[in-house]
Amino acid sequence: MKKTIVITGAGGVLCSTMAEALAKEGHNIALLDLNKEAAIAVADKINENGGSAIGVKANVLEKDSLVQAKEEVNNAFGKCDILVNGAGGNHPLGTTSNPFLQLEDLVRKEEGFKTFFDLDPQGIQFVFNLNFIGTLLPTQIFAQDMVGREGCSILNVSSMNAFTPLTKIPAYSGAKAAVSNFTQWLAVHFSKVNIRVNALAPGFFLTEQNRTLLTNSDGSLTPRGNQIIDQTPMGKFGEPEDLIGTTLWLCGEGSSFVTGVVVPIDGGFSAYSGV
Ligand code: NAD
């Protein structure tokens, strides 16, 4: 059955790939992004390939912006059946320079060097808002279309670091743990009104956001990149296309009795103790 699927962060690397895959299934796709040009570019590509999509500017942190986006979606395609909460990310102000605090760090004076004690609450707040409030608010707006109808569901985007926090990024790890927790809470809360709620927990995907963290300019791996590959039993980073199968499953009828799950897509990273 043709559905209307709203995807936030849809101008980005992972969600644009998910959007194109969902479009190929014959659904109407509304691509929401703060970056309208990016959303429209993905919509154009989908339409050129025979799909049906619109690009819509929306800020997942502003209710008014989401209400307006919903109006655009409803006018173009009718009620929203599926919401993919993809907008998210980290911020340097919520990140420590080193994985472990060492005594000598306390007297280091280089500009930009950050210990836990230097973390900026505003940076932490930015990351919590973008990932958690940025999942909650679009759900408040778009799930109103879904209540009591058939075949409606929500797919959140959590992360590996929600299971076990990654070093250096306490804000992003905590915020994604909140997204996983909220996925379970919402699955229970919406269980009587026919809305399933699940999440993807992608492992490590080489994207523009983390390319310089994981690879050097010649394409070789940084020490952190190497550490990740060593900790990933399958020995590689994920490709955005690796998310497609689970996305189609969780957004489709094949998962009609599945709600409240967070599925790792991580080459075994979260299963591996390192020994
Ligand atoms: P990306 O940076 O390529 O895409 C994120 C998109 O969100 C961008 O197009 C950006 O414009 C948009 N956005 C940012 N703030 C917004 C706001 N306030 N309102 C609306 N849109 C906004 O990131 P990505 O790597 O494709 O990540 C997509 C999702 O996957 C994120 O939730 C991210 O945290 C998660 N994730 C990524 C990885 C990875 O390895 N890349 C791993 C695990 C989880």
C-alpha cells in the first residue's frame, strides 16, 4: 500500500539513502531538513527516477516550523503514515579532547584542549536538544495523523553509543541513549492506538560528519578509525545502503508485531567485548 513517509534530516547522508530506498517501494516521500536545498536536491533525484517526493524546510526544534511542514505534507500527499526521525548529530562543544582524563591534562594550556571540566553546558544542551527534543517534537506533530489508523509507525535513529558510551562524546552518547529509551517508552504509550515505534542503531558509517575523525586526508585510518575497525568483528565501516533492509522491514507490514526494538546495524561492534 502506498504510504506517506516523512523523514527528518533527509538531506543528510544516511537519511537520503533511506528515503531513496523507501521511494523505490512506491511511497510518497516528504524530505524535511533545516537545509532546504539539500532536501530539494534529494527530492529532485527521487522524482527524476520516477518516484514521488517533496523537499520541505523544517527545523525539528521549532514547533511552528514543524506545523507548517505538516501542512505542506498534508496538502501534497495527505496524512502522514510513517515518520522517520533522522535529524541528529554531535557538537564539538560536547566533546572532550582525550578519551581518558590524565593528571597532566589539568595543566595543559593549548587552545581548544578540553577536559571533562571544560565541557560547555550549552554544547551539551545543543546535542541533547537536537537528538532528543528533535525526535520528540516531530513525533508530537506528525503522530497526530497516525492515531487509530492502520499501518502507521515511527522509526527513530539511535546509535551504537546508546548501548555503551563512546569515549570523548558524553553528550551524544547520553542523547542517543535517551532516544533509545524514548523509543521503548513511546512504543508502549502508542501501543493501543496502532502506532509502532522502533529505532535503528547504526554503528560506524563514514560520512562527512566524521570523515576527518576516522580518516586522514590520504584516506588512511586515524588511530580512532583503526580502533573502531579493530573493535568491529566484520572489520569495516558500514555503507549507508546497509541501513536499507532494516528500514524497509521496520516501516513495512513484515514487522507488524514488532514495536519497541532498537536494532544494531554495526558489523557486530555492540556484540564484541574485544577479547
Ligand atoms: P548528516 O549530518 O549527513 O545529516 C543530518 C541532517 O540533519 C543534515 O542534512 C542536517 O541539515 C539536518 N539537520 C540538522 N539539524 C537539523 C534541525 N534542527 N532540523 C532539521 N534538520 C536538521 O548525518 P548522518 O550521518 O546522515 O546522520 C543521520 C542520523 O544518523 C543522525 O541522527 C545521526 O546522529 C545518526 N547516526 C549517524 C551515524 C554515522 O556514522 N554517520 C552513526 C549512528 C547514528
